[in-house]
Amino acid sequence: MRIVPAGAPILRGQAMRDAEQRCFDAGTSQAELMARASLAVAREVARLGAGQPVLVLAGPGNNGGDAYGVARLLADWGHDVAVAALGQPSGGAAADNAAAWPGEVQTLEAAVPRPVLVDGLFGTGMTRPLDAGVAAQLARLVAGASVAVAIDLPSGLATDSGADLGAPDGITATVALGALKSAHLLGTGVAKCGHVLLADIGVGAATDWNSIARPRLRAPAIDSHKYDRGLVVVVAGSMAGASRLAARAALHGGAGYVILAASETAPGGPDAIVHRPVHGGAALAELLIDARIGAVVIGPGLGRDDAARDLLDVALASDRDLVIDGDALSLLGKDGVGRIAARKATTLLTPHAGEFARMFDGGTDKIADTLAAAEAAQATVVHKGADTVIAAPEGKVVVASAAASWLSTAGTGDVLAGLVAARHAAGGSADEAVWLHARAARLAGPAFAADDLIARLPIAIGECL
């Protein structure tokens, strides 16, 4: 399981530079900040390397300055340290650190792999691919190590998008300095960074962007009744199994009452789900008059025919809070964004990448794209994937990127939609649902079916009480 700091601040490259400048303006010198960074990384290298010989790679910028500081500290602590460099820092604290290294400095080409490698070639700020020769040498030296630690970011990752600019495979851990960067949690960075360790170097990182954290939940009050817990309606369509998964997930995700609204009663339990016959939009409109309804799920297995459009139109026109998933997102498309934004009730969207692209314009920066979508639709957007981004219209972002890869199986999105509805109806949040969903997957083990997640949801909830 990949380790990522929970509830940690996330900064883009420019925001991190701004935070460092505020630190300098308050009286901290660049040399002091670099010394803090070097010490934090050296401690992790010493811990993970367990006394084995170390090769430190130093680049021409501040990341290289940190690397020279790491090398000097490790040598002072008695480690066997070699340094290989790509160019020389041109000035400032980085140049001072390079000049203070008392040992030999090799070229990358001449360097021999060692059991422990420290990647200090390039950190934040990369916008163009690594030189092919440099990338090849870096890959060779990382492959020859048993432990590889990157300073702030592995060389060859785009800071804000996590795009691969030549980053090597095989990094064991990355020591994030001051705050997480978007690339630690997005795109190729999910695989390239290894475990992520966060070092506090005294740089303020106030932000509305954070990594996901275990939620703090409360058991129902002693005098609670089923409607206090949240009433969820799941609208069924042509694929009954998907809506049943969503309904069961809502029930086991904490909702006190779940109605499955379908044109035909489908077999299968649990019996605690209330099956309500709904034949067409008019019948659904009558059902949704009930003000006790805390959330309506529409989209899982809905279909894309005229009957599905009729149900979706009624749900959008209602005063009930909506969780829109699956087929409903595809039916809405780009023309539906304005319709969602015009709603007075709360709307939560749970698209995977394909559904997101059908509704919103996007680029290579998933956080920026999801934020823009949330603002345009005036809705909370749960942009699913190996890097799930949850964005709210007011600018809050939560990123989850340590979920089990076994979630890539049919029906898990339907489970998440029902779980989002249950947590929302109970007064909770979408990021609670995402955390519980990922935890249930870990509890289910490998090669699970979506149905298996549902039985683990109460266990995951119990861990949060």
C-alpha cells in the first residue's frame, strides 16, 4: 500500500515559491531553509538506507543544493557517500553547499550504482522533458539501487499535473518539502513517487487543498430515528443491478432509509430496502415531493433512452439534493452543465474520466480541471480515478490517490454513488464517502467484486467512530 500523508496541504509550484518568499521576507535566509530541507531528507535516507553505501545525485539548482547538504550530513554521520552531479549551482545557498562538499564529484555517466540513491537532480518547476541522456543515466542508477529517495519530487515529473517528463521507475520514497505538490498525488506521480513523506521545514502552507484523511464520524444519537439518519432514493433504470448496488451501498453506508424507485420490482435483497414502483417521470415527481428525502441518486444503470431522459429531467427539476452518476452524466453532456448550475438544491457529480470529458473541457491538470468544472456547474465534483479529485465550487479540494487498484472493476462506481448519497443525507461529505470506499476496498482484499465492498462499509465506518 502506498503511503501518503493524510490531511496534508497541497501546493502548486508557484504557490510553494510564494510560501518560500514569505518565509524569506519574515527573516529566514535561503541557507537556513536549505539546511532544514537537507536535514529532513538526510534523516529519512539514513533511516531507509540502514547504513548502506549512498550515491547522491546533485543537479544545478536549489534541489542540487539540498542534495549536497544531504551528502555532507550523511558523511558527517559516518555513512559511505559518493556524489555525482549534473552541472554546478550558479550561485546562492546552493552554490555554497556545493563548495562545502569535501569529496570527489563524478559525472552521471561515470557514477557506479550504490545500494542507496538520492535523486536531487531536479525538483519542482519542471516544464519540459528531461534530456534523453540524463533520463537514461538516472534510470540506470535508480535501477541499480535497492532504496531510492527523491528530494521533493522525482526528477522528470511536471509539478502541477504529475505528467511524466522522463521520471524513472523505482523510486522508493519521496520526501516532500514543506507541503505536498500536486504531482505527488496526480497522474504519473501516483506510480513514480513511491511512498510520500512530508517534511516540515518551517514554510507556512495555508491552503484549501489537502490530501484525503480518515473522517471523524459519530454514531447516531440515542434518540435518532430512521429519517434522522438520512433518506436516500435511488432511481433505477434499464440495468437493475447497478441501481441495486447503489441502494445497498447507501443502506450500509449509514442511511437510515433507502428507497429503490424502479418500474419493476427486481429480485434480490436486502429486504430493508423499500421497493417503490415508479412508472415514468410523473410517478417519480410525485415520489420526490417528500421533503424528508436527503439525497437522490440517478445514473447508475439508468440507460440513455427517452425513458431515462424523462426520469433525469424530473430529478433535475426537483428540489431534492442529487447525486448524478453514470448514464445520467452522459445524457447531460456539455449542454447539461448550465442546467445543473441553475438548480437551487445541492448537486454532486461523480464522473470517471470519460464522463468528465463528455461534460467539461479539460487539459492536463486534473485539479485545475475539476475545480473549473465545480465552479461551472456550481456542484461538488468527485472526479474519479487512481487520483480522485473532489472539488467544491468555493475552491476546496481534497485529493485521494492511495486507493487499491482492484477498484478497477465493474460496479464500484455505483457503490460510490450510493455511498456519497448516504453520507450527504446524513450531513456528511463526499470526501468521507471516498475515504470509506477506498478503505472498504482494502478490507476486501484482492480480486473482489463490487458487491464485496458493501459488506465492508460498516467495518470502515466503525474505524472512524
